[in-house]
Amino acid sequence: MINNNLFSDLIEYVPVGIVVHGPQSEILFANNKAAEILGLSTAQMLGKVAIDPAWRFDFPDGTPLSLADYPVNRVLKCKEGVWGMILKVHRPVAKDIAWVLCNAFPSIGKDGEVLQVITCFTDISALKHAEEALIASEERLNLMLQGANDAAWDWDLRQHSVYYSPRWWQMLGREPDELEPTEDLLIKLLHPDDYQKVIDKMNGLIDSTGPSAFETEFRLQTKSGNYLPVLCRGVILRGADGTPLRMSGTNMDLTERKASEAQIYQLAYYDVLTGLANRTLLMERLKAAIALCERSKQIGALFIIDLDNFKILNDTMGHDVGDELLKMVAERLLQAVRSCDLVARLGGDEFVIVMENLAIDERGAALKAKSVGQKVRGLLNDPFMLAGKQVRTSPSIGIALFAEGRPGLEELLKQADVAMYQAKEAGKNALRFFDPAMQAAVEERVALENDLRNGVLDNEFRLFCQPQVDASGRLCGGEVLIRWQHPVRGLVMPNQFIPLAEQTDLIIPIGEWVLRRTCETLVEWESHPSLKQISLSVNVSVNQVRAHNFVERVLAIIDDCGANPARIMLELTESLMAENVEEIIFKMNALRVRGVRFSVDDFGTGYSSLSYLKRFPLSELKIDQSFVREIASNQHDAVITEIIITLAKKLGLGVLAEGVETEEQLNFLLAHDCSYFQGYLFGKPCAIELFGSSFMDLMEPVSRHVRQG
């Protein structure tokens, strides 16, 4: 029989429930803690057997223990202790459940039989409730994250380990841990444009003085190769000294938000019907364009374009057809401008074009703007197919130029609007500039172009020729020069119309006319004893040489006229040598085989590289008159001229000095072994029909000597 007095004072202070069972599982002793845990008083527990219905034990998963599995019964049967059983105790009296950790062990008599079973119960209800609360909290968190569609992640900065939730992988179209979840995985998946931003953000966060919470946006590459926009939010756990220990957060998929933002932006800044910029975006871009032109010191242009008679079409064919026309007009306007230009719709049938950095001078900017305006007119004059019918419309275009010191936004719009109404008043389908002086200049240019086209058709050009002499003073050649004999303008010099011809398609027929007239002259001179050995130099335009059929056209003209190719010198500019080198060399060689020779005009003023001198099949260099003009007074010009002569001689090329006007210049050139000369000292250009009679005195050598001092 157990001595209760011996144990009672000791075991009441032990925070463990202790129950002593006899060999028939009857309770012999229980301390107060056991009574508290099992829900009965110690008096009520004494004498009860283990299977008494006063309580019931379950496994942790709620499965009831069989009577044989009760700790006391297992010990009585096996005579071995039972350790660490976690049980749920149903307490009928208290009508609740307690969680216990149960250990039971036997006291064995000398005969080997069990005398007693001591059972210890540790109440772990609080611990289990905390565990259940944690599990419930985790479940709630997971549900919340699933509901929010966010992807959780965690980075242990001490252990250098990273956890990415299943949703994180799902966002990227991958299976969990499909890629190794290393610390640099995020960096590897970043969009290149976001790399530096994220690195800077992370460095700032890891700093011990940095913030504890953060938020940033970036893009991650998905398995398909596309980039997913995400919003990353997180917090940093820091140690007592501020050292970051852990970083945790979530990524939110921003795809829908970005799409919504793009849609909102589209609605805010773009016309719903045409997709062009609306007035809001126009004003922003126009303001930026004005600022850009002020910084670059260049000139821009603002176009206002109004469709003529649009209201009539809208009323007769219906608004649906009118809307289709506006969309087609928008598409054609986009074809007329550069990719950097803005095309906008103000409303109704009124459109706007903003062009930046056209030129540094007003005339150049106006000419470019005029060219674009004419292109717009051409595109909009072409018929439109609407509702199965051909529909025609036309634009009235107003243009205002803007640059540093020019009017502000609203005033600029008014100016372009005024110019547009002037175009309307001029009969529609027209273009007008706001600046009257510029309008006059543009009109003059248009008139000159029209006259020039008529001049080509009416054969209004005349060929002049300036003599070229050798070192003995004998006439050895001539440079043919074009003049335009206009019925009203009079004799127009080449510097007044050749630049315009270069900017249009007129230089080709004009250049071919010059070559043909030159060949005809050479054939006529064949019967002249003094002129039949004369060679003629012809300036050839860059545009002519670039034409794909340049060689064929030159040879066709020579053969058609029956001229001797060896008496033709084609003069090229240095700039031509700087591009499409192989193509130019091929064309020159094709003509050189037939006897045509080549000269570089104005040598030393253009393309700076000398490498072309050994690659191109050249016969002659022409020293530009800008070096010859001050050759006697300017040491630099004298040195450059001397170098050019020496270079030409070393390369086996002829060298001709242009602009020789004084004996002093001639003496210097002769002293430095220049081969050929051209300038007013020998004669001014004259009509080629009078060339022979005008320069008869140059057909015999002249005794010349170099003056000293």
C-alpha cells in the first residue's frame, strides 16, 4: 500500500499530473494536478479503473484509443514503459478537451509481476492551442494571398536561402523550383532596363540605415520569354544593430493594371476615332517641340489641315462614311511625315502636324515644310474608296514656323489657323504660310521651279565655255558652263537655278542636255584645224552619277552624237568620293575604258581624305580658286597650292588652277610647275558658238617668263 503522507507534500509542487494505478488498473493515488488535468477531484478518482467512462482518450487526429491502447493497460500487458504519447482527453464533467503528454512506467515486484503503474500527464493544451492558432493563421494568410493573387517570397540574408511560393512560380509560367531558387535568380530574370534600378534599390535597403519597408516595380521574364510587370512590396527584419537579417514580401501581377493604365492614357491623349494624338497631347508635344527648337537653334513648323467640303460629304453620304474618310485621311497623313513628327486631330475634319528641327534658316525650313505640304496635298487629292464609290476631297493647309523668340503655343496655333483660312480664301486645295515674306519667297521658288521645268521643255538653255591654257599659253581646252536664257528673267546664272535643279528631278535632263550639246560641239570642231584637238570639261551632278543608268546614258549620248570620248573630261566633286565608293569606281572605270577622263573639281575644299586619289581613275586635279585668289599674299594658300601641285605630279595627274586673274598669280603657278590654267586672265566664258573666234589669239603659244620679285 502506497504511503500517501510520504509523497503528498512533494508531488503537489510538481507541475505534472501523477496517477498511481494498482495491478488491476485501479487508481491508488492522484495528485491535485492530475485531478485538474483529468477533470475530477482526487477523491472522485480514487478506486476508478483505467477504462472508467469518467474520461476518454483520443489520438491527436481524433481517433479514439482502444481500451488496450490506454497507457496503463499497455504497461500492465507489456510490463514496459510508454513514453511521449500525445493524447486528447475528453472530460465529461468539464465538458471539454485537454491535450496531454503522457508517460507511464511499471513498478515490478520480485516475482516479476507489475505492482503499480505510475502515469504522468503534462498539460500541453496551451501549446496545442497556440499551434492550432498558428496553423489557422497560416491558412488565413494563404487564403488572403490566394484571394489577392499575390506571390509571396522570403529571403534569409544570414543563411543565403530564398523561398518562392507556388504562386510566384505560377506567375512566371513555371513549376515550383523549376529553376534553382538562388539569391541571384531574381536578378537573372529582370528586364535589362530595370536591372540598375533594382540593384540600387536593394543596396539602399540592405544598408543598415535604410528603410524597413519598401515598394518598387520591375519586370520579370516568364518561361515564354515575355516580361511580366510586377509590384514588389516587402519589409526587412533587422537586428539590434540595424543589420538586415531577413527580407520578405509579395509580388503582385500588374498586367491588368498596366493594360488599364494604357487604356486610360490612350483615352486621355489620343483621338478615339483615328488613333491620332488629341488636343491634350498636341499641346504637350508642341510645347516640347518649341523648347527643343529653342535649344537647337533650329526652326520647326506647325501645319493646320482642314478638309474642303467635308460637311457636304458628311451630310450626303452619312456620318459613318464621314468617319471612315477621317480614318483614311489620318493614315495618309502619317505617310507624309517623318516618324519623329506628330500628327494630331483637333476635332471634326481638322488635323495638325508638328515638325521639329527642319533647318537653321527660315528659307530652308520653309522649303522643307512646303515639300511636306505638297506631299500631303498629293496624298489627300488621290481618291478614297468609300461605300463602294470613289470619293475625292482636298485639303486647305496653313503653316506657321516656330523657333527661338517666336510666339507661344496659342499664338502659334492662331497663326497657322489664319494661314489655313487664307488657303481657303485662295480657292481651297491650297497651302499658305503665315509669314507674308516667307510666303512670297516660297511662291518665288515655286514659280522658279515651274519656269525651270518649262525651260527644259522649251530648250531655253545656252552653253558657254571658258578657255583653259597650258604652261606655254596655248589653248588646250575649255570648261563648258550653262546659262538659262529666260524670256522674262533674262540671262540667269547657274548659281540661281542649279541648286533648285539639284533639289528636284530636273538636274538629270539639264545635265544630259549639257553633255549632249558638248558632244555636238566637239563633232562640229572636228573640221576646225585649231579646235579639233581641244578637250572640253563638263561638270557632272552627284545625282547624275548616282543614277543606276549613268554609264549607259553617257555612252548613249556620246555614241549618238559621234563624239570622241577622249576629248571629254567629266568634272566630279570631292563629296561624291565619300560614299558608295565601289559603285562610283565601277562606273568611272566603265567610262574610262571608252576613253572618257575624270577631273576632281575644287580640289582641297571638300572630302578631306586623300585615299581616293589612288583608288579612283582620275586624270586631273583642279585647284580651287579660293586658294589661287590670295596666293601671292597669303602664305597658307601658297603652301596649300604648292602641295597640291606636287601631289598631283607625284601621282602622275594633271593639275589645273582655276580663277587665275593676275600675272602675279600666274607667275607663282608657273614657278611651281602647274600644268594648266583657267581664269579671267585668259578670258571670260562666252557662248560656245563664238569660242573659236573669241580665243583665236590663244591658239598659238605665247612666250612667257616668270617675273622675279
